Amino acid sequence: MAKQIFVLSSRRLLLLNHRGGGPGHLGEQLAGSAQQQQQLRVVSSWNKLCQQLGVGSAGRRFKSAAPPLGVETLDPCQLEDLPIEVINRKKDKLDLTFEDHSAAFKSKTTWEVLRALMVFQVCGIHVVVDNNEKLMKFGQTVLGKKLFGLLMKQTFYGQFVAGEDTVRIAPVIDRMRSFGVKSILDYSVEEDITQEEAEEREMDSCVSHASIEEEEANIAGMSAKGDKEFAVISKGDEEIQRYQPHKEFGDRRVGVTGARTFFYQGEATCERNTDIFLKCIETVATTTHTTGFAAIKLTALGRPQLLLQLSEVIARAHQYHQEVTGVKGPVIEGNTDPGTFEQGLKEAGVEVEKPAVQNWLDNMTYDKQGLINMFDWGGLLDINVLLQDAFKVPNLQTGCMEPLISALTDEEEEQFKNMLRRMHTVFQRAKELDIRVMVDAEQTYFQPAISRLTLEMMKKYNTEKAIVFNTYQCYLKEAHRNLVDDLEQANRQDFFFGAKLVRGAYMEQA
């Protein structure tokens, strides 16, 4: 089972320090009568709970403590000994009305509230938003760069930007922390390039340079005709075409005003982005005392084309699973027994006795409930495994093992290894410093690959606590389904699950 964290607040541990004495002092006072012995059992249970939860004497649980107690492992006799009001208050009531204005604005001054009102009113004017660059250049011309910069810092930058460096953001973080608000450090500097330059860079980075046979009409025995022309033959083909390069989405900044956009400019740029993310993680560790978060984007760590092709693999895997079993949707939802899957291959004419096919069947990810994934995605994190080799399946017409992924050059295989290495570097450093990292959601044609890689990184780095967090965009129809499926995988593979729920910033590019 995935560990579900059960933590008691300091208010609920007050009896540990009742009347000025620690638990031992209180125990000495209570010893003597049967009633006192019962009270002593209560304190003893509290002490045991505190030890398991990693709670200090003042009632504070440090995030870097040992893994907290899972709810399912609580001893029933412990619950019987605890006061009923404590049992009923295991977790705070979650306010989903978002109407507690005093709690929302208690950390703000009157000026900050008025500034927020003014800024958001202006941001609601489409003419201003659509022509923001022209207006900013006009403002700099009229007021001069220095005065215009001061004006922006007091208004828009003051509302949205905590500071320009580690020193300047520290007071803002400290003030928010004093009101119980934790921080997420997100690198948001963006290049000033034209739309034409952005489209050229994006299309170049999203198209593979591998030579593909024009006569190739199927992949693993499934029709691939029309993929490149975006012809919609069936629901499955419609899903596949989402993960092909689209010129209209060449400039990924279009329609996105609330998120940083990275454009691929080579491996050296990705290395610099990695260094920036590492500095952000180190800054979070020093400025928030490890209570904050860092945020990263996978498109900053590698070539976007690789994410497109991985997303295509996931879509094709769903299609392949459906061809074999007749079950639609993600593999994990089918709960297909490996034996049933093997029987489906036999009925399709595949010789499952072949060593290569048997080896593939043995390496599928499954448990007693059924298949979780058709591939060993965890093995893919080994940077010595080639994508072409990792995603081979038996061709449903010939029975031969063939790659489910479209062709890649040696250089592109190396670029994928580099992307994985950078991800490992970032998450390993976060684990060492006890910092949580949120992997931001991006365009829907990248997202299946981003979510799958993030989940596999959770499996590797979230063994003791949640270090890696995935992001779920709630404006998408499949958001709830994806969240449920990923939670199920965390339960079945026994790792901590980290999630960030957002509205989403890519609606116009979905």
C-alpha cells in the first residue's frame, strides 16, 4: 500500500507537556490508582505515536524525520486509549469554499490588497494583455528605463515576483512563513525572441532527423497510415495524431501568460537550465529551511521531440493493449492477467514460445491484480537502455519483435540519455537537501510523457517521503482519471505519491 501520511498538529499533542512537565513527569504524577494507570496508558500511547510520527517534544514533526506512520498500521488498542476528541480530529477540515477572506488576506497589508485589485483589473483587459510588449516599450520611451522599472516593481512585478535573487526573496519568504504560507521557487526568466524565431526553433526541435520508409504502413501490425498527414481514421488514430508536430503550436508562448516557456537550443542550454534548477533547489533549502518547493519543466532539460515520441508510444501502447485484449483505455485500468494477455497474443497468431517474445512478456510490469504497464518503464531510467530496445512489442501480423516508437537517430538516443541524466541529477540533489520538487505540467501533446517519466522518478525517489510531485491540470477532462490511475500505481508499487492540482495554463494549446 502507498504510505498515506497521518500527522497530528501541535495543538493535539498539548497533553504531552501538560502542567509544565514532560511526558515522564506527568506519568509520575498519575501513577497510583487504577484510573491513574489508565491515564498513564494514554500518555504511553501518545509517546509511542510521537516516536513513530517523528514528532518533537514541542509537538512539531520535522519533514526530514523518518517516514511517518501509515494510517493502516495503527494498532486498534492505541485508538481505544486515545481521547475521542483526538480520534475525531486526526486531520483538519479541508475548506473547499475558498470564502474565508480573513485567512486568505491576513498576510497582506492594505496597500498590497489594493495593488492586487488594481493589477488583476488591468490583467482582465484583453487589449492591454494582447499588446503588453508594445505598451512596455512605450512606457520605457516616455518614462525612461529607470523610472519605468521602479513603477513596474511597485505594481506588476511587486505582485507577481518575489525578488531578483536569493537575497531579495528571503524577506518575502520569511514574511509568508510567519503566516503559515510555504513557498514554491520557480525560475521565470524568458527569452525575448520573435514568434517566427520561436516557431522555427520549436519545429526544428520537434521533428526527428531519422529516415523513415515512406512505404511503412503499420507499426507492430497496427495501421499507421495517415499519421503524418493527421488523417483521422478512428479514435485511436485521432489520439496518435495529437503527438505529431503541429506548426500552429510552433510558438508555445501563444495564449500562455502564466507559465515560463523553454525553447530547445541544444544540449549546452539544457545543461545551463539544469544548473539553474539546482541553484533553485539550494536556494529553497537555505531560504525556507527545507519547507518550500522548487518547480521545474522537463522541456528545459531535453529535446521536446523526445517527449512527443514518448507520448506517441503511450498512445500506441493503449491501442496495442486494446487490439490484444479488447479492453479500451490505459493498461492499468484493464487489470489484465498476464496469462490472458499471452492468450490474446496466441489468438492473434503470435508465437509466444519464441525467446524474444517470452522475455518481453516476463518483463512487463504487473502484480497479482494484473498488468500495470506493458513496458518496464523503471528499466528505462537506466541511461544505458536504448529507446528503440525498450519499446519493442511482437508484431501482430508477423510475430517479430518491432519497436513501437518511431525511428530515432543515434544522436537522438544520446539526447534522451542526457535528459534522463539531468532529471536524476535534479531529483538526487533534491533528495539530499530534503527539498520537494514539482514537475510542471505543459502542453497536452507533451504531458503523457512528462507524467510517465515523473511517476517513474517518484517510484525511485519517493521511497521514504514525497520528493517528486506531478502536476494535474484540472481543466482537462481526463485529469481525474489520470490522478486515480497514478494513485493506484503508487498503491500497488508502494511509493509515496506527490501531486499538485492546478487549473492549467495551456487551454488554447490543448
